Amino acid sequence: MHNIIIENECGCVKRSDLENNLSISSKDEALTKAIEMKNKMNEEFCGKHEFEVAESSNNFIISFASAKPQSSGCCGGGHC
């Protein structure tokens, strides 16, 4: 069995219809489902977090992606 685990459930995950800790017998089907879930989370959630999928043993872990660099609003021209 291959599991799909959503780590760090934010409020958007909790309010969604996504099911956590899914078990699927086929590795290919589990990976496909994990990617579909990740894409839905990135496209439909509030945008405060970006999600990624990583494989660990028989698990596909959906977690927060590395933080996006925040813009300070400075254009880099040296006058800000």
C-alpha cells in the first residue's frame, strides 16, 4: 500500500473536501492522486502557502513548499 499524507494541515486543507491519509495499492495511482491533490491545493486555496509532493518510502507527502521570496517593493535601483 502507498499512502498520501498531507502534513501541516492549514485551514484551507481542513475546510476542503480533500481526504488525508489515503491508502492506494498502486504506486502510480497514488502518485497521480497526490499530484492532483497538490495541484488543487495550489490552484484553489488562499495562496498563503505553496504545496509540493515528495516521496518517502511508500508514502507521498504533500507539504508546504519552500517559502517564496517576499518582495520588499524595491526595484533595486538604489533609491528606495
